[in-house]
Amino acid sequence: MAEMDPAAAAALAAWSNPWQAPGRWYKGNLHTHTTGSDGKVTPEQAMEFFHGQGYHFLAVTDHGRITPVPERPYPEMLTIPGLETGGVPNRTGNTFHIVAIGVRETVEVAGKSAQQVIDAYRARGGMTFIAHPYWSDMTPEDLQGLTGHIGLEVFNTGCDLEVGKGISAVHWDQLLIQGERWPAVAVDDCHWNPGCFDAGGGWTMVRAPEHTAAAILESLAAGQSYSSRGPAIEEVRVEEGKLVVVSSPVRRITFMSEGAGGHVFDAAPGKTITRAAWEIRPRRYVRIECEDQQGRQAWSNPIYLGR
């Protein structure tokens, strides 16, 4: 490897690279509604759809309640219990929506802050993430300082199709440039409403040592994942002082960072690329974004580079 700034080298040495972790990639949806709340299909129909699409795990997260589903409805697909909770006001008059997964009991949210809800589910062995920050009119001040979660939804299929507020990458970057450490997930938040088919549009890829709910949750908590609505990020590695990305064929690979510190690699018109490399320097963070010819993106979790 070429000589690298000591701070960046030390940060990379501590980075737990998901693409080099033991195990394999599992595809899943972490935000799903059924007739258990306001979804238009039964839990059985939802499980059948995602199994048919090759998903390996599914969290049924109905509003305010934990809908009972089989732990492994198919040999190739397991379920993770969860729910979506709301009711915590934010600064704009809208409310936080917090998804809790890996939980088997609900928490009363009335009178609690977002941090108290996160802490309450964490105390019960669950994990939480912030749903659709853009759709919920979140500000950076709403999210700043929250701890104990596994991140935010960088992409939400339902919010994208219904009102065009599906991508929350700017909210994410605003937290990262302030030195906060937030992973991300991509989800459907499917309600299956007529005329708006919002299932199968966004998913989270998790690198886990085995196909169990416990292993998938543990890997999510460790940031061993990436998010997508189309492209595959096949490899990320360090090579000769550069961060190297290998992807499925895409029209653009972007290294996103603070200020003007990022870089875009574009394919020639009508062509695609599958690899990009960028020099490593100390930065608050770098995250990788790949965009295919249909305009669909994939997002890595942030890599912190010693600044």
C-alpha cells in the first residue's frame, strides 16, 4: 500500500469492513405493514411476496402493535418481530416515527422523548431506527445527539412513490458532517395501497455469519450492511492508498464526504462502470453511493477516516 496519512491509516485499521466479514449477504426488508394495522395485505400474503422476490428476512412492523408471524415461514426466509411507533413530536409539528425490531413487547410512548423510546426498546433487547426523516419534516436538530439506534432510513419506497420524499441522504450527511455516527437502512414501508405498489423497491443487505434472526440483528448493530434500491456494491477494499469500490454495472460511483471533499466517477454516455478508486485522506467520513442507468442508488454505511 502507498504511504497513507497516519490518522486515516489508523481509522481504516479499526474499520470493520462488511465486505471482508465472515458469512454471506442476506437481503431483507425491515419496514412492512399488513392488515395487522393499515396495510392492505395479510401477513401471509406479505411473506409470500417477499419470499417470491428472493428475500432472506422480513420484519413485519405494523403500527403500534407486534403482529404475530411464523419465525421461519419458508426455509429460505425468516421473520423478525417489530413495530412502528409514532407520537413523539418534532420541531416542525410533525412527529418522529421510530421502527423497533427484534422486540416482543410494545413500549408506551406518551410523554416520552425520542431518546427515551429508543432506550426503552434497547432495554428490551430491541433495535431501533428513525423512519423517513424527509417525509416526517425532520431537522438536523431533531436527530442530533440521538444514540443507541442503528441509524435512519436513507430510502423509503412508499414515501418516494407517494410524495417524492423517499431519499433522506441530505439529512444523513448533515448529521455526519457534525461528527455523528449514523448508519442507514433502505426499506419499503409497504402499505400495498391500490395504484401505488410500494413493495420490493428498497432493501437492506446484511453480512451475517449465519441465517438466523440473532445473527442478522447482531450484524445490523455492528454496521455490517449496505442499502439499495437496485445496484449491488460487490466489494469495498483498500488498495495502494486508495479506497476501491466494485459494483454491479452503474452509470455513476460517488465518494460522498464533507464539503467539496467527495468525488464523482461517471461512465461515458450510454456506458456503465463497475469500479472506482479514490485516494484516502483524513476526513470525517466517506460513504459510497452507486447509481444505475435507471437512476436507482445503493449506499454504503459511512467509513470514518480519522479527522
